Amino acid sequence: MSLLERRTTLSATPRGERLPPAASRAGLPGSDRVRGWVAAAGVALLALVLRLHDLGNPRAFAFDETYYAKDAWSLRHFGYVQTYVEDADKAILGGQTTGLWTGDPSMVVHPELGKWLIALGESAFGMTPFGWRVSSAVVGALMVLVMVRLARRLTRSTALGVLAGLLLCLDGQHFVLSRLALLDVYLAFFILCAVACTVADRDWTRSRLADLVEGTRLAADAWGPRLLWRPWRLAAGLCWGAAVSTKWTALFVLAAFGLTMWLWDAGARRSFGVRWAVAKSALIDATPALAYVVLLPFVLYVLSWTGWLLHADVYERALSDTQYGPYWGSYLETDATGFFPELWQSLQSLWHYHQDVFSFHTRFLDDSTHAYQSSPWGWFVLNRPVGISTELDIAPGEQGCTAAAGSTCLRQVLLLGNPVVWWAGTAAALWSVVAGLLRRDWRHGLVLVGLAATWLPWFRYDDRPIFSYYSSASLPFLVLALVLLVGGIAGGPGSSRVRRLLAGSVAGVVLALTVVAFVFFWPVWTDELLTNAQWLQRMWFRRWI
């Protein structure tokens, strides 16, 4: 095979066909490139409008918003998270924001980037339900845009990219999380961005290698060109750093895709005739990659704790000797003087603080229970949604309640995925196992790596309260599995009209059912008024109640 032939066969579509040069992969030439961006922006705008609708309701601290919204306000105004007085929630909802924090540090158990993003909304719109939720809505819409672009890159189809974006846009779990001041939508967003950049790096690298190798003959013991500058890998490192700075669980995904990047690099070198490509790539590719996907995320993670480091003395006085771990050390008994000694002491204290937080997560929740906890085995089939807020016993005539005499109405926000998206996506993921392992299709392999890295680690912690919405980072990979399945049914440009009609019909039916389900479950996703009978119509299983 000639070098030119190798270059054009480095990648293939889900149907096994050759792709154009990777440099043009993100958008096909001409008007289709523009249409791709316009379509992505249009779906993202739809997502934003839906998520901003009546965002201030329920006018309360819903679920864990009681922690993150106040922590974000504290970070923004004091530089570190302080504890608050009793009945602070009621006072804040009444418009009070002063005199509610004690000055004592709070032992927060998640990194701080997500709370800083929540604080942006509070800074712009005040300490109100809309203010502490608006950043989530914006990030949720941006995640839809990234979903469209990633799916389009993988399939070379704007239509399939739009389908992926609409499925994510109309999913109930993603929709509700985008309307709450919780950390999970930020985590899922940064992970998806990192994966999208990683895929772009794969394309860019193979195109660049082809440029460098073209016109030369590699020796039998050749290693291939060295690529130190990897712009998309740099972008991926920034996104991985942001993900880990939101929640530690991103570390599992980073590790999985770090290994995947190494294998992709090795595959690229093997396609040019490099022998022992896996071993050689470990030195020539994986070693420099440590700077991009280990060192850079680590630096960003430490920087995300800047507020903590600047107030380390406060934490040292209040939290250096707790039930979560041993005393931090005798070094605290001597005041450090000078910038670098103070920085070193603060970093030591931050390390001990992390040990205490790890102990909290792994040891101090084992005997806890929660009404909405669930096993990861059932997350993809929606075995146990989470009730975010509920207002019961609304009498007929109150708030527009039209219930019959002797009955009542209610309002609820239920963190429940769109059944069509999740069930169809789960079925498609099973097909990805076949396509990824038997057909060796790297795109389905991408889906499997993403699902494994975002789902399997939770089985290690299923002896403590964990919740179905922890699967929010898995959702994009279920959507990709479904879109790749539709693309596989359609076949390539030369496929029969029957195949294309079948694929279009499958996509149309799935999308239509998704829209119907979205409209049907809208009231329990948005705190709308329902009679008890109407509510029960939406509770398809006992475990949904």
C-alpha cells in the first residue's frame, strides 16, 4: 500500500468506508460546513430556551442546591466556603444575604470549580433561584452544541449530529440537571468537551503524520515522526483539568481515555508500517502526553483551590483535627514566613484536607441510607429517579387546582430521564459491543470506553447512598451509540434507497417518540400543577414514586 493510500484509509465511517482527510473532518467542504455550525447553534439555542423557561421555579432550594448555591455565594464574597446560620435558606429566599455566614470554614467534599461557575450566575442575577441556576442552563445548552459537533465529526453527517443534539436536548435527566445548581451538569459538560477534543486530536494527529511521512520510505526499525505539539490534546488537557476540578469521578474517565489515546497513537503509527507500534508509541507519544493529560490537569486542579490556599490558615485552625483523619501535623505549630514557606505549608494542609475528604467519601457514608438511592445496575433503564422537590395536598381551587372533590393536586420536580432516549440508547449500546469488538470499529469502541469509565466505577461504591443522576456523564455515550446505529443502518453514499429510508424511518420514530415523551413528562420536570390522577399516569413503575 502506498503512503497516499495509507493516508486515505487511516479512519473509516461506522460502515467501514474511507473518510476524507482528517483536516476537513470537522466540517465537510463548502456550504455543508456552514450548515453544520448553524444546525448546532440552532439546537443549542432551542436547548437554552427550554432550560431558561420559568427557571426560577420552584422558588426554593431544591435538593442539594441548599449546599452548592450557598457555597458558591460564600466563595464569591469571602474567597472560601463558610458555614451558615440556622434557617439561612428561609432568610435568603426572603431577600437577606448578610449576617448569614459564620466565618468558620465549611468542610466541602467536592472541588470548587463548579461552585465558582454557579457563583457567576449569582453575581449577575443575585442570590435567587434563577441566579444560582442560570449557569447550569447555559452550560447545559453548550453541552448540546458540543454533542452535535462530536456526533457530526464521528459520522460525517449533519443530520445525525442534529439527531444526537436533539436527543440530548430532550432528555429529562439532562434537562432537569441543567435547571438546578448541582455539579453534575458541569462534570458531564467538561467530560464531553474533553472527549470531543480527544477525537479531534486523533484526526489531527493522523493527518499530520501523513503529511510528515508522505514522500519518504520508513526503515524497518523506524519509529515514525515525533509530534510534540498537539493543539487538540492541549485543549483536551484543559477540559480534563476542569472536569477533575468539578468532581473527582472524572479521574476514572481521564485514565480510561488516556489509555485509549495511547492505543490510537499506536494504531496510527502501525498504519504507516511502524513495527512494535504499541511499545514505541509508549515512548514517543505517551510520554510527552503526560504533560498534556496529567501535568496540565493537575496544575489546573491545584489552581482551582486558590481560594482555599489563600485562606489555609482558617482551615488549619478549624479542621486540622477532626474525626475524618489524624491531626495534620506539628508543622502547624510554627508560623511559616515568606512566600514559598507559606505556600508549601498551605499545600501540605490542602493535601491533608484531601485525605480527610477521601476518608469521608469512602468510610463515613457506608452505613447511610437515602430514600432515592439506587444501584448502578438499573441506572440505564431508569430504575429509580430522584425526587428533587414536591409540594403535596394542594386543595381544589388553590393555585388553579382542578382536582375532583375529595382529591388534591401536587407539584413535583422529578429527576427522571426520557425513557425513549435511555431505553433506545441502552439497546444501541449493546449493539456497540458487537460492532466495537467484532468489527473493530473504533467509534463504537469510543462509546464502550466512555460508558465503562463513567458507569463501572460506581459499583465499587454501591454500599453507600448513590443516585441515578450520577449517570449523567454516561448519557452522551448512549446517545452516540444510538446515532451510530442509525448511521450503520443507513450505509454509505452508495447504499440502497431502501436502507436510507429504513434509517430515516428509525431516526424519525425515535425522535418523534422522544418529543412525545418530553411533552408528556414536562410537568414533572418543571414543577407544574397536576392532579393526583394526572401524576399517577406518569408514574409508570412503583419505584418512580
